[in-house]
Amino acid sequence: MVLFRRGMHFGSYGRVDDGPPVFGRLAESVQAAEAAGFDAISVPDHVLQNRVAGGPASPMFEAYTLLGALAMRTSSARLLALVSPVTLRSPGVLAKAVTTVDVLSGGRAVLGVGAGWDAAEHEAYGISFPQIGERFDRLDETLAICRALFRDKQASVAGTFYQVREAFNVPRPVEGTIPVLVAGGGERRTLDLVARYADACNVFGAPDMLRHKFDVLRSHCESVGRDYATIERSNLSSVSISPDGKSGSMTPAQLVDRLGSMAEAGAQHTIVSVRGVWDVAKLELLGKEVIPQIESLGDPSPLA
């Protein structure tokens, strides 16, 4: 199963809060990305914007409310949070939110989930932020519960931190279940959870790092008896692009070369986050001069 081939991550909604126009600009860019050939749209799942992307006074939407709205503005792209920290919602509520997006979109949702990292937003909102070991234990239980709720009409799962008892998940996922993407490159816990639960992973780094992480993932798959080839391998890359490569940006040809090196390292997809994504011309440039070139790099192509 190929979840998607070319993904666009909208990590920022700009630095100005001018009300409804914030969503209007986002919706226009998302539609332009889909028209350009991107078949997956991802958004952050945070309650505050980080300082790199504008800081806590910058706009930040609640992820699943936003994905539900984008389901109404798109027709074919997969929709996911990249990614939901395990700390923000109980597993049952998370599964219900993702299933709602799936039904609204006609079966296009993906659950993207990770252990979480932004302690500052948790402190600001009064959300508990356990130590890393406990967060991974909670992630393990969350994945088990979400899988059960996606697969079964009614599920009971008992863990140390979370329990669901004869919980209904109705309406059901459109295709009978929902794919799961686990993000992060932790070699002991994260990639083990990918091997045990995920349909896809998302890791970070240069080609040499990607190659190493995928080798570690292969080892975890061997340990648990999982076919490594059944896990789609992706990474996230921030991109600045222009036709001429001025002001430190990349040309389309340079981006194609970068994607090729990541494909050689084992990445089937690179989900791109484009700086200045509100500039629709940049999305159109990617659609005209990058996407056609990467189709020849493999199937599925390295640009998710």
C-alpha cells in the first residue's frame, strides 16, 4: 500500500493574526498544493507556535479542527498531523478525532503521532509533560489503543496509563482502518514502535543519517518478525526554492538532486516544508519543474 507520493507540510500560518483571513490564506495554499500534484497535506499539532516559526504570539490552529475544515476544501490529498504529541489527548479521543477527519474526507486521514518534545507549550497550557521514558510508554499504549479502535467497532484495551472499555468508534473508518505514521529517529524506542505498529515512519537528517536510521529500523523489524518492506520510509525537509536560486534558495534542479540523494539513502518520500508557502507561485513552480522530474526516481517517488 502506498499512502502517498508527494507531501507538503504547512508548518506555519504566518506571523500575523488577522482573524478569518489566516484560514483563507491557508486554504488557498493547500488547494494550490493539491492542484500542483501534492497528494498529502500535513499540519503541526501544537497549541503554540515555536520560536523558529514565529513564536507563541503567531497563529496556531487546533490540528484536527483544521484538518476537518481542509477536508472540505480538498478532494484527493491525504490529511494528517505531523505529528500529534502523545501528551495532548487521550488515545480514545485521538482515535475519534482522526476517524472524524477520515469520514469527513472520504477516507483520506492518516494518524501521525510521536512522543512529543515542546515542554514550553505544555507549561503554558497546564498540560502534563512526563519524562521521556514515560512519554514513550504512553505512546506504546496509544498506538495499541488507536489500532484497536480503528480496526474494531468496539474495543477494550487495558494499559498502565490508558484504558478503553467496550468503546465504540462509530462512524467507522471509511476503508476499515486508518494508516499510522510514527515520527522520530530514536533508535531504541521510536524505531521499535515503528516496527511494531506503523505503516510509515518519518525521520530527520542528511542522507548518511537517513541510511543509518533505516538500517536500525530494519534490525527492529527482524527482531519482531515484521517485513521491513511493508513500512513506508519518509523524511521531512525544509526547502527554500526560487526559479533562479537567488538569496540562498535552491533551484528546482538542485532540489531534484537533493531528493535523489535522499532516495538513494532509502527514503521513499521526502515531505517538504516550503519557506514562504503562502506564495502560490512557489507551489506552482514545484508542480511544474520538480514533481515531473522526481517521478523517474522510483515508485513510490522520493517526494512524499
